[in-house]
Amino acid sequence: MQVLLENYETKKNSALNFMKNGQLNAYFEALVEMNNYKKLLFTVCAN
């Protein structure tokens, strides 16, 4: 679970950097990956 949380935070920080730099395509890709990690975190917590 710790690895998932670290990956989520990494993608979150990179998404913020992409947004600040105006790289919208990369920003949306990072948001999709953040969403996937968030779903996995909820699944692990539920079990």
C-alpha cells in the first residue's frame, strides 16, 4: 500500500508541474494515472 501511495503522490506532483508549464496533454495523462492509483488504494483499503 505504501508503494501505491508514493506513486500517487509522485503523479500528483508531476501533474501540478505539467499544469504550471501549460503541458495540457501530459497533465491529463497524469490525472488519469492518479485516478487509477486512487482506485487501487480504495480497493486495497476495502479488503
